[in-house]
Amino acid sequence: MNNRRNWLKKVSLGAVGLSIIPFESFANSPAEDYISSNLDKSPILLRSNENPYGPSPLARIAMTKSVNNSNRYGWNLYPELIAAIAKKNNISDNNILLGAGSTEILDLVLQYSALSKGNFIMAETTYDYWTDPSEKLGLKKITVPLTKDKKHDLTAILKAIDSDTKMIYICNPNNPTGTICKRENLVSFIKEATKKALVFVDEAYIDFTKEQSLSDLVLENKNLIITKTFSKMYGLAGARVGYAVANSATINEISILKSSPNLTITVVSTAAAIASLGDQKFIQQVYTANEEVKKYTIDQLTQLNLTCIPSYSNFVYFSLENYKKDYFKQLEDHNIMGTRIYEENGKWTRITIGTMKEMEQFIEAIK
């Protein structure tokens, strides 16, 4: 046992700008102590909604042990991961398609929707980086404004559907606003919308909520596809693991567009994802820490007279309309990496929730 502990300490993973503490200490520490960031020298990364606490202790061990198997394809590991995902979502293995992050799934569904030309519908302010190739694929993008409280306007989206609509995209919780469609409202919307088009729901941030996933609906609905990722709650953004959840017939149709379904995830990433699903202690600690730090951040921003949108995610959407300084210059001067203005009207921007120390430094920087 002592030899194993010594070995684990020796192989503790490092990262640029991060000093990662040994696995043994990691497993028994509060979430805040999982990663000791060198904040004086490295940028504070609050731009991409990453988990600031890193992969779970079990995932780090699995990744380290699996490196020596990287000379082999992961044929034996993929079914194990798919089975674990299916169990988590209360569906069958044939309802799952793996991808290199949810980005690959997003790209794949866009291609699938473009097999017959037409349009697709999405909110005016949502996660849209994946839509850039849409026009080249022959799809016209139609956007529907959010409601005044920055939520999806499901009624307006239904009205926007026409005979050429191939797909509707709903990010829930929504990025960058952090707002959520309640399950009962979304279920009703899906029931109507899928009569006319494919509905694609992005649940990248669902684990930061108490809302139930829509995964169970795919068993009876061939026009519903859900994408999920290990990038956010599970801290595997750089490992690139995501997946689609859909009716088995739909999974088969999408899979045809991939030369080798499920083969785009590395052996190391697959091992990390399997281990992550088994580390519920870590997930609960991350959830609790995120809620605590998010509340602190919103309270502090509100004290600065900055309007915040209630967040069901690991980021906060807030307005710079009342901010008198140069916000982005303040971030730059304090070595903090934030993101952009998403809506000029109200100057709305987003900040990722980091550790408590990181958010204290963020608040101090913009005061």
C-alpha cells in the first residue's frame, strides 16, 4: 500500500500554470483545494466555462494507468463507457453515440440536418460557434430573440417553424445566459416541434442543475437528439469526451456520417470518462462549490450595481451598462481572461465561475 501511495505521488499530473496536489491529498480535500493555482504568474481563466477543480481523483488515476495502452485502439473500452452512460441516463446502449466532445456531435447533427436543404432555428443569443459551416452545407440560420428575462421563447420558436425547417437547437441551460427551460415546458414544446422538424437539445450544463434530463424521451421520439459532455461538470474539457442520446434508429442514421463511430475518443480519455462516472463524491463537491462561489459572485456584482441573470450553470451573465470603468482593460491589467460582449444592447457579458480565490481576485480587479 505504501509503495502504491508513493507511486501515485510521483505520477501526479501537472499542467501549464497549475500545480496539482498529490492524488491522496486530492481525494480528501475540499473542492477549493483540488487545484492550487499559481495566480500571480498564470492567467486566471474565466472564459470557457471549464471546471476549475480539474478531473476527479479517480479520473486522474485512470488516465495515468491507461497511458501505456495508448498504442492500442480502445475497442474493449468503448462498450464499457457506453454502458456506463446508458445506465446514468436510464436508456439502452444503442441510444448512445460517442464523440470527441459535444462539439463533434454538434457538427455531426448539423451535417445530418443538411442532408436535405432548408433552415434551422435557434435563439438569437445562445451557443452558436458550431453553426459557422451551416451556409456552406446549404442550411439557412433563423434566429429568434430571447425573452426579456433572457430565456428561450419557445412559443416564438414554434411559430418560426416552416416547411423548410430541418432542425431546432435548444441549449438548456442556455449558454451564455445561464437561464433554463423548465422540463414540463420543454416537453410540451418538443411534442409539438418534433411533428415538423428535428429538435436538438444541448444539455452541456444540465449537471449544474436539479432538473431531470430529457434523455428518457428519445425512446419514443425519433426526432429528438440530446447532446451531453464530460467537459464541464466532470472537468475533462481537454480530454474531449461527449455523446449523443437519441432513438436507436436515429443513432444509426447519424452514425453513417462517421467513418468509424465511437473511434474519435482516445484510450486515455475513455478511461477518464468511465472513472468520472463512478466518482459521485467529486461531482457533489464540485456542485456544492460552484453554488457557493456563484452566489458570492452574483452578490458582489449586484453590490457593484451590475444586473445579473439568475444562473443555472457554472457561469454568470451580467450587464456592464452601469459599469463606469473599462471592464476588459481591468481584466487585462489583472491577468484575468474573460470573454466578450454578447449583446450590445445592455452590454451583456459572461464570466465563468472559478474557485473562490479566483472569483475574489476577479471582483477585486473590477472594483
